[in-house]
Amino acid sequence: MLPFTNMSADPGAVYFSDGVSEEILNVLARVPGLRVAARTSSFAFRQSAVPVDSIARALGVTHVLEGSVRSDGSRVRITAQLIEAIGGFRIWSESYDRQLTDIFDVQDEIAAGVARQLQIELSGNFWGVSAGETKDPEAYRLLLRALHTFRTPSPESYAQSATLLEEAIHRDPGYARAYGALANVLLWQASFGWIRQDSAHARAEQLARRGLQAAETPEAHLALARLAEVHAWAPDSADAHFQRALALNPSDARTLQHRALFLARGGRGEEAIAAGRRATELDPLHPGSWTNFASVLSMLDREAEALVQMERARAVAPDDIIVLTNLANQYSNAGRIDDALATAERALDRHPNDANLRGLYVHLLFRSGRTDEALARRASLEQDQAFSRFRLATLYTHTQETATVLDLFEEAARRRDPEIVRIRAPDLFTGLRHHPRFLALVAQLESR
């Protein structure tokens, strides 16, 4: 489906029309037998002059749903029409003029109308999609604004998204989806090094579990899956939460991306590749689909294939910080240090304060022999308490400072740094394999 057009008097209300569009997309994705392209790929054709049949081919679908949203105070008017890609004929249309509190019923009705036109039978299990929602219109608007803001990855936008979700929870303390969404925002902030991991993980778990007390949502299960893997080191629990999140929202490319990485880290290569590939099929125009798939392939020592996926990601989003960071990593893995440095420098020009990117650049400086510059930049990172202690430890391996490396590994374990589990990989940190402190730390991780 395409993003519904904002017909409200306020042009800034695009967050609302986009949010409603995505909510309808998520409802449709739950219809058994219906293949729905993910949000990022679908929304890439906003206000596009591309013909419907070309859009359908790019998304791998046979029909396109489009429409408009007009919000006026407590009322909302939604129009929707279903177009057959071949020939461009409109085969169904409907308008809904309702109170904002009825928005979730409208989403269900649109999904039911589309399913009827496509001759898909809806089972009794399909209904009840609005579980975890709020009856407070303003809390719902805050959630949609937060999700809209979250689409732009930056420290400022993620902090704003978190603030909006906090406001939504303040207005409705039983808003399950807001709790799950906020838990995931915190996890992303921590993974990028924008906030401390230990405190972020503790709060994210509290939020996700509080959300599940109100209602079961895929957002809460996704957060708990990530936490079970990287914070509690409990792979069985992580897998159960991933599977439950996908049962609630089977076409969620983001959850598939996370599960693919989880499976790859656990050595379940074929399952990981299948999940990663499925995410790219659902969301082919989202650079994250390709960067995550590249990471999966890299973990499985398929570096040449991984670099191909990263080139696809760069074609989709040439200036995206995550794409550039992962591409620099991939060039480094392939031994192309000059290309890696050039890519990292390009990313740093745009995002000079990103801690993880700065850490990667220090690693590349060491590898290229620019030791003095690397040492100066490493000293700066050491003062940044949000920067992963595991990543800082790896930067000290370049200068063979064993005691400092072990100190930082132990600190990373205390902080539950998600990357500390990598010390168990047999091909990493070979020079420390027989050190008593290293062996004790590995035993501690394996006993969890």
C-alpha cells in the first residue's frame, strides 16, 4: 500500500496520515495469505509519478491500496481505494467518517474490505487487532508522532521520540504499545552508544514487562527478545519472544532482521539466512534490510556475499549513517582498508559525534598504521561513558595492553554489554585464550 495523503488543514499533520497508513498496513500484514510490502519500501513512492504497475512490480505485489486521511479535532475521515496493478483499475473504494476513538475499528474494516475483494477468508483469530491500544486520542497522536520522529536516526530524534512516548504513557498509564515502543527506542539509543547500555537495558525491560501486563504486543516481545539475548544471555527465552512477536505480526521486517542476527550468532546459519532474505523481500527499499542481511552473512564467514548486500544498501541510501558504518566495516573485513577509511571519513563528516563510528575509525587508523592519531582519538573515546566498553577493549588489543583489555572486558560484562558474548568466538582474541582472567570470564558467560 502507499502512504495515505494528508488532507488535514495542517501540513504538519503528515505524521498522523503516515501513522494511520502504517497502522492499516500492519493490520493487512496479519491477514493470512496476503503478502504486504513493508512500510519503508511502500512509502518510498510517496507522491510518485511512477505508474501503479511499476510500483507493484518494484514491491512484488499485484494490488495497491491508496487513500487519504483528514483529521479535524476529534473526528477523522479516511478514504481508501484498492487498485489492480494490471490495467490500473479501481476495484474497491470506501470512505469512513468517524470519531478518532473509532480509528482502530476503521483499520479493521479497511482490512476486511481488502480481504473480501481479494477473496481471502478472515478467521476469528484475525480480529482484536487493537489490543494494546489507547482510548485517549491525544495519547494515540503522541505515539504516532513518536514513531514518525523515530524514522530519522539521530541522537536528537531518538531522544525526542522517547520524550513523546513518555508523554503518551503519562496520559494513559495502561497504553501497552507505548511501553513497548519506548523500550525499543531505548535499546536503539543504547546500541548506537547515545545512552549508557546498562541503565537503558534495565529500564527497557521494566517498560516491556509493564506493557505486557496491560496487553500483549509485538513491540514488547521484540524488546524482551533483544534483552534476553544481549542482556540476560538467555537464547531460549530470546527465541521464544522473537517467535511470539512474529506470530503477532508475521510480516514485520524489523523483527525478522533482529531474529536473523540472533540466529546467526547462535550458529543456526540456514535459518538465519532464510530470515534475513525474507526481510529483504518484505522491505527491499529499506537499507536496514540489506545491512542486516550483510551482517548475517559476515557472521557466517560469507564476506563476498555480505559486501554485495552492502553495495545494495548504499544504492538505496548512500548517505545513511548505518549504511556507511556497516559498509566501512565490510571493507575492513575484506582487507580494503583505504576504502574503509574513506567510507568512515565520509560518515564522520555527517555525524562527527557518533561514538560507534568514532570507534570504528580508530580501529581503521590502527590498521592503516596511523598510530599517533589512533591513540589520540582512543583517549577521547575512553572518556565517553556511553561508548561500549567491549569496543573500547578491542581498541586496546591493537597496542597489546592485556591488563587494560581484560579490565574493560570485565567492566563490559558487569554492564551487560551485548557484544561481550563475542569473546567466546574461537577465532577472536587468540592471544588471550589461556589467560586465567579471560578463561574465568568465558566460564562466567557460558554459565548463564
